[in-house]
Amino acid sequence: MATLNADFARLSQSEHQTQLRRAVIASTVGTAIEWYDFFLYSTVTGLVFAKLFFPHSDPWVGTLEAFGIYAVGFIARPIGAAIFGHYGDRIGRKSGAL
């Protein structure tokens, strides 16, 4: 596995603060957008998807079916990220890239 030269990785205090601030802002904006997307999708799930995808079901049962599918996707997302992240780290990152 390739190692990073210690002198290359050193930043001044002001550069470190700038990079840290950028990382915090970027992750906050990304997380806010992601959770806003979940909020919109869950709202549409309750209001629209039951009538759209389960028109022959009772309205209550159709809403439960729509939220059940939403829950499966919500739960499967981090599980898939863990599985494919593991393989992405193993296969996708080759030694000697730096």
C-alpha cells in the first residue's frame, strides 16, 4: 500500500482552517439537500403514490403499501452503501495511485 509523504500532507494553520471550513460547509449543504429530498419524497409518498401505484386498493391500505416500499428503500440504502462501499474500497482503489 502506498504511503503519503509526511511533508506533502502538512498544511499551515490558516490553510487547515480554510480546508476544514470548506469541508464542513460542503457536508452541511449536502446533508441538507439529501434530507430535503427525503422530506419531499415522503410527503409525495403519503399524498400521491398510493393513488398512483395502488389505485385498486383501499386508500388506507394503498398508503400503507406506499410507505412500506418507501421504508424498504430507506433501510436498504445504508445496507447497500456498506456492501458496495466495501467492494469499492477493495476493488476500486489500487495501490500506487499516489
